[in-house]
Amino acid sequence: LHAFGKLRRDDLGTVIDWHPLIDHMIDVAACFASLCSCRSIRRSLERAAKRNLDDCDIARLSVLVFLHDIGKANSGFQAKRWKNEQDIPKAWPKHAGHGLEALKLFYETQAWQPIEPLIEQIGTWGDAGNSLLIASISHHGRPLKDHPGDWNKLIWKQVPGSYDPAIVLRDIGECIANNYPQAFESSSNSLPDSPAFGH
């Protein structure tokens, strides 16, 4: 099965359309980059950054925006293709979200290894790289904080014969490398780290 980013259901709850996860991530990042070309938005960003933003900055920020829904790659989120949990096939985990689950990917699993080079690269973009990634993942509200507690570790594991989050994560990393090469060029600037900019 391919990863979905958005589902559309009819009045009976049957899936009648879906948008692939990576395509959705591309759409959102492209919208962000386009908004950054608006003078008033760019001016506000630069005021919060306390410096001018160059093309490399925008490419790096676009990568972070692209990653906003990386948590949707987990098997529990993908199990939402079955509206009712009782209909989920036995090998699949129960429904899961995609916010805190994304943080768990990085902090409590080894499942992130397919995108390890990407995450390491983001770490070289300055002290704000990781916090801006968390801000992007937190796009539904307050900044997410990882916390200990019970969660289903199976959500980041392969569903035998059906779905593998590692393949989706690898495809995400390849898509980013192909679409945002400028983000990985050397730059004398670190990403802005002011709280206002993160907000």
C-alpha cells in the first residue's frame, strides 16, 4: 500500500479519494515557498529573523515545512484508511496520530534511519534546525513536547506484506534531496533562532 496524506470519504464513510502523502508534503512546501515571495510576508519573516533571508534559507525552511507531516508515515496513521478500528486487519496497529508520533520517531525508535543523513544535515543548519523542525511538526497547535508514557511502538514498524514506514521515509528523503538541492549547499548563515521567527 502507498501512504496517503489526505482521505476523502462519502456519506457512508467509504474512501472515495485519497491524496498521496509525499504529494501533500510537496504541495504544502510549495505553498510556503510561494508565500515567501510575497513582499509583506517576506518582510515579516525577515523582521522576526532580524536579518535578510536568502534563497538557501528559503530552501532550508521549505525542507522543514515539507517535513510537517512526516508523522503520517507511521502504520497507525495509515490504518485510518479503515474508518472503524474493528475493521483494521489483524497485522496492523490501531489508529494513531501524526504529531507526537513524529517526535517518537526521532526520540524513541530506530525507524528514522532511512532519513538519518537528512536529519544530520538539518543539524548543521544551526542551533535552530531541530527546534524549527519541531515547530513544523507542531503545525496543529501548541509546540509538541516529547514525554515518556505508553505508546504503541508498532506504529513505526513494518506491517508484513502490506506497508513499510521505512520505505516511505526513504522516499521522503529522496524527494527532498531531488527537489531542494539548494538547501544542502554551504552557507555562512545559520537558520534564524529567535522565538518570534519559530512562531
